[in-house]
Amino acid sequence: MVLEGLGKSLKDVFRKIAKSSTVDEKLVKEVGKDIQRALLQADVNVKLVLEITKEVERRALSEKPPAGKSAKEHVIRIIYDELVKILGERKEIPLTKQTIMMVGLYGQGKTTSTGKLARYFHKKNLKVGVIAADVHRPAAYDQLKQIADQVGISFFGIPGEKSAVKIVQEGMKAHSSVDVIIIDTSGRHALEGDLIQEIKDVAAVAKPTERILVLDASVGQQAGPQAEAFHNAVGVTSVILTKLDGTAKGGGALSAVSRTKAPIVFIGVGEHLEDLDPFIPTRFISRLLGMGDIESLLDVAKESISEEQAMETTKKIMAGKFTLREMYDQMEMLTNMGPLQKLMSMLPGLPGNVQDKINVEETQERLRKFRIIMDSMTEAEMDDPKVIKSSRIARIARGAGVDPKEVRQLLQQYNNSKKAVKGFMGNRKLRKQLMQQMQGQGLEGGSS
């Protein structure tokens, strides 16, 4: 989880508010100090921390809760609002024909971010091409080519060529038919004059729509001066903040960059190509505070699961059919949506202590093993789990390379899931809503 320590501390603040008997000046002052401590530990700028907590205290003591909201809920909402303000306004990169130039210092994750961004546009059904214009790091060409092959996009580079400008000129011609061209430029250990001149020359040739600065979140508050320096040199339009998965200094980088003229558009939250999230301040803070993020969860679902697949499974369940096949489909859809830890952070109302108690790696391994066990079953067993008795359990276990007790655990999980589905479908209101949605899509199924 991004900024896990900060999130845990702020959730503790919310629990303190929820458990209090009343909201008075003493509580508000205590909460203010707790927030200060949490933000300072996350490396947020001291001046900004004082501004935030002062505003939280002022609003909590002077504003009346809106109709229908308790004083406790109102204070929590104030904290949420003030934290969102730190991060500034959201900026979206349009899904249109454009050229993007990636810039940044050496070791910030620029080439990997180029690949992640290319995958993002590719998943949005745009034709993407990347240009390997980093002429100083020998491995950059091979790394970007591997990523391009993996994502399934166009690649251009000239091995051994020392002129970044020449590579970009040729690459722009080669990629004339694609929608989005992304240029990976060279980095340095510091903002040296020759680096600045090179990216200026590349920009003059490419005339990029976006000039994206890639920054490592672990640099903390120094991200601000770096962003400003690049902006003054080449007119940075946006920032991708990398390595935000758990870094203690992430709060400093977030607040520092967001107060410059170059807003954060994406955050890198892991090493894999799919670990790039659009930066939406309201959603980010919601997840940080354990409020969930249903909108992002739906976005992930839409990207990972076809509507036909989801509706087909729903139709079967609506018709009262829930066999091992339906459970297998559910597990496959869940796996396709990405890491379980990330999905859990999007679920509202799931307390931090519950998430802590769930061994995510163990749960993912169990799901993987369950699918292997089901792959070892016959068609008849998948359709009617009741026929699976001791002799069949032993055969299935041998075929899957697991202990028979793990097959029994799967069957117990199936029975629990079937009861849950039965209870859900017994809710007439929810059942009616599902049927209306399906009928609206011309996919009626099941009896009422």
C-alpha cells in the first residue's frame, strides 16, 4: 500500500474521533497534534503541515456540521478535504494523437515508466510507438525494446548511435502512423548543462505535446526543486512519481511536486508494467484513509474483465446456478484484476486491522492452488460437486499434486460461497436491481 505508515497513522486518528464521547476543543487539539506527527513522519514539509493542521482546527471549531452529518463525521470530512488540498487539482492526459517526451535524472525509473505509460495508452485502444533516445545508458535500448515486445507496441532505436536528435528524427518518421509516440531520453546523475541542452534539442525536433518529468518518490521534498529546475529548462507539463510503494518520503515528494507548476499525472506503485495508477487526489486520499475507492475498483474491473464474461457469470447465478465452474470464473476474474493487496485498499469499510490480519500472499497462493485443483476435476465434477467423495478426492489430489485435505478445503470454500450467493439472491431488492440492469443490456436471464 502506498504510504502505508501515513495511512495507518491517519486511520488511528479517525478511530480516536469515532471512539470519543464528544467533539470539543480538547479533542480537536489532540487530533491536530496526531495529524502533525503523522505528516511529519511521512516527510511532508513542516510549513505545510502547520498550515493544514491550523486549518483543520479552525474549521472543526467554527463550522457547524451540515444537515444529516454528526460532528464526528464533519471533522473527518474536514481532515479529508484539507489532505486533498495538499495534492492540488487533477490533470488528465487526453486519449488523443500526441507526442510525449520523458525526462528525468538517472535512476529515477524513466525507461520503465515509458513502458508503463505505453501500456496504459495501448490498453485504451490507441496505437503506441516508443523511441529509444537514451544514448548514454548502454542497457536502455535493450530494456525498452524488451518492454515494447512485451506490451505489443512499435519500437524504434538505432543501436550505437550517439545523436539523440538523429534517433528522434528517424523515429518520428517511422512512427508517423501511430497515435501516441513516447520518447525515452537520456538521464544524468545531476542537472548538468549537456543534459539540459540535449533534451532542449530533442524537444525542438519532436515538438512534444507533453513533457513528462519522472521523479523517484524516495527523494522526498527534493522532488520539488528538481521539478522546478526541469520545468524552467524545458517546460515540464506533467510529473510521474515512481517508487511510491511504501516509501517513507512519499509524502514529501507528493506535497513538494504538487505545489509546483507541473502536476502529478501518474504514480508508480510497483515494479510490474501494470503498476501505474492515474493520480486522482480525491481517490488517492480516500484509499489512504481506508475509505475505499470504488471508482478505481470499477475502472480496474472494466479493464481486466470483459463485460460479456461478467454478464454471463451473473446470468448463471441469477438462474440459480452456482457450480464449481462459476466459482472458477470468479477466481479467474479476481486474479486478472491484479494484486489482492491493491484491490483490498479500494474496498470501503474494510478496517486497517482486518487488512493486516489477512495474509495476502497466502490468500493469493490458496486461490492459485484452488484453480489447479479444479483443473484436475472432470466435467461432471465441476458441474455437480456433490459427486466428489473420498475416492474422487484422492484422485483429484494426485492429479493436482496436493494433499487431499486441500481438496476438502476447496469444497468447503465452495459450500460457503454457495450459501453466500443463495443469501444474496434471496434479497429481493438486489435481485430486482440486477435483473433490471441485465434487461437494460438485452441479457435477461433467470426466473424471478
